[in-house]
Amino acid sequence: MQRAVIIDDERLARNELRKLLLEFPEVEVVGEATNANEGIEKIESLNPDIVFLDIQMPGKTGFDMLTEIDKVPHIIFVTAYDEYALKAFEVNALDYLMKPVEPKRLADALLKVKQKDEEELLSYTNRGLLRETDQVFVKDGERCWFVKLSDVRLFESVGNYAKVFFGTNKPLILKSLNALEERLDEKVFFRANRKHIINLRMIDKIEPYFNGGLLIDLSGGEKIEVSRRQAVKFKEMMSL
């Protein structure tokens, strides 16, 4: 059973989607929200598998809302604004439904959810560590992405922000490195020094460095110094 939340400021749109979803017994609507702030509360308290999300809402947009969630469930955008379609696909949303929603398109979107679950065997937990297969939402200016953590090779501290390195992209997110470290799996992500957290699976080369430290080459070409104190821990972890 897939648990779903509908986030839309239009009551008629929410009711219509609820009615359409009655044809899909594998989906249970567990909650609704009328704006982004309510939506965040519902996602955090109800821990849904799927979120049907309107983009244009009073106050924060659907994109703004996603930047405030630690771990993002399957997102299906539902909106009347087709100029957002390109952006929705750029962020790699699971699907994008135009209002009024057609039953056939809804069925296609729910099939994508099923296929993605089968591919990744995801089961979302509200608390605890973020795993490699979990996705996070990153927004930098007008560009947005859903990023699987396994694709992130490096987090770099920039004041109260962190720069996220994946592919050729390096957007900033409003999260401190300490806050990220608490949520990331230490078997995969390692705090190399005060400014960097590295993905251990993205290491190309390890060399001795000054004062008992290490120099690590990542797959993206970045060279990251592991401080002497962290090098001891790193060697123990990697059995070097």
C-alpha cells in the first residue's frame, strides 16, 4: 500500500484527485495540505510514499517547500501551469500531471512509482539516517534537482551553507556541514576535515600528506585533505 499526501491550495482540485485515486486501491490518501508550510508538517508527521504537489500556491511554491524537506518522497507535480513543465522535469520529478488530471495519465504516473520502488527497493523512514538511495531536493536560483545521495561525491562548508558536488553541478543548500554529518551514513560519508564531507565510494586515490594527514583524490578531480586527527579514524575505517 502506497501512502499519499495531496498538497494543493484549491479544494476542488484536491477533491477531484481524491476521487480519481479511489480507482487505485493500492494508494491510500492519508492527508491533505493547502499550502507549503502545512505540506511540510504533513510530510514530516505522516511519512508518505507519494506526494501530489501543486507548484503555484500562496506564499511558498512547491519548489520552495521541497528545499525545506530533509528527505524527499516520490513527487508527482499536479498543476495548471504548463510553463513549469520543463523545470519540473529538470528537477527529475517522478512525473508531471496537468490539471484537469486525466485518469490515464494518473495511472501512468502511479506505474512509474511502482517501477521506481522495484528498482531501488526504497522504504522511507521519517527519522534516522539518510541512505545512499534516498533523494534530496536541491534548489539554486532557478535551477532545481532531485539528487540521489549516492551521486553526491562531496559536501563543502560555505558559512551556514553547504556546496553539494554531483556531476558537473555545485549548488548551495542552506544546511551546515554539522547538520548534514548528523544525518548522513558514516559508512558512506566521511568528515575529512572542518570544511569537507566526502563520499567514500567516490575516492580515486589516497596519498600520505603533511603532518600525518592524507590527500584524497575524488572522482570529480577534487583534492581533499584529511586532517591528521581524521586520518587516524579514516585508516581504522578503511583498515589501511
